[in-house]
Amino acid sequence: MTSRHQIHAYMRTLRSQLGRLDKAEADEVIREIESHLHDVVEQAEVRGEDLEIDALLQGFGPPELLAAQYVAHVRTGTPPPAGFRVIQRVRQTVTHGLYYSMAAFGYSIAIACLLLAVAKVLQPSLVGAWSANGGNSVAVTWSGSPYPQAKEVLGYWLVPIALLASLWCAVLTRRVLRVLRRGLS
């Protein structure tokens, strides 16, 4: 039996034992454990190691016992099964990292677009969108035309376009952060 088949059989038995939970809770438990198992298998394959799937699954214990521990944890608040805290901690770390990275990236793009609009008003001859080679290449620069004989294509239209892009990036970033914040709780 291949490793994927062994994991699938274990997960099928675990799912049948989680019947006392509502479907969403059971699905989350299955996703967490299955994801963890497949990650361990893939990491071993990348390292070129032979992974003993039976030993890995035995580390989780019989699916009936594991399911009982999860049901007790979800229903009555008993301590979660071993490994559950680790999975949750990794998930929170990834989400925190993603949250702050997204905030820095999204808001920096919004600020850059805003500064581009302001710079176009203050130094109109140096800031613009320039087209060269008959329109085959376009460059937005802050230091004048980057190509000899390039033509400015947007003129002062760059100001409202950059302001709208700034607003769109800020709003989109805020919405994504709101979704990620729900994942942190």
C-alpha cells in the first residue's frame, strides 16, 4: 500500500469517527491533520528519505482515539490532542507574517502612487509615463524621459490615474487585512 493510500485510509477512518462534530468542525480537523501528514511526506521525499508511514500514523495514535480527543476538545474544551497546538501555532505564525507583509506591501504601493501624483503636479516635466519604440514600451519615471525621442502619453492625466490607483491599493489592502485578521483570532 502506498503512503498516500495509507494516509487516505487513516483519514477516512478518522472522518467516520468525527461524526459527533458538525461538518465544518470535522472538515477543519481533517484538513489540519491531512495537510500536516502530506507536508511531512513531501519533506521526506524532497530530502530523499524513506519515510515509514506506519510509524508516522502510529505517532498520531489510532484514529478512533484521536477523534475522541478532538471531539472532547471541541465539545467540552478539554486540552487538545498533542500536536494540535503545534499546528495552530504554525498557522498563526504564518498568518501574522502574511498579515504584516501584506500591510507593508499594499500600503507602500498606495503611498508610491500618491507620491507619483504629487510629484507630477510639482515637477510636471520630470514625472510622467513615456512611450518609446512606437508604443512598444512604456515607462513611468520620476526623472524625465528615459528614452531619446520618447513621448509622454498621459500628461496631467497621470495625476487622477495615480490617485485612483493609490486609493484602490489602500482599499484593497484594508480588505485583505480584515480577512487575514479574522484568521488571527
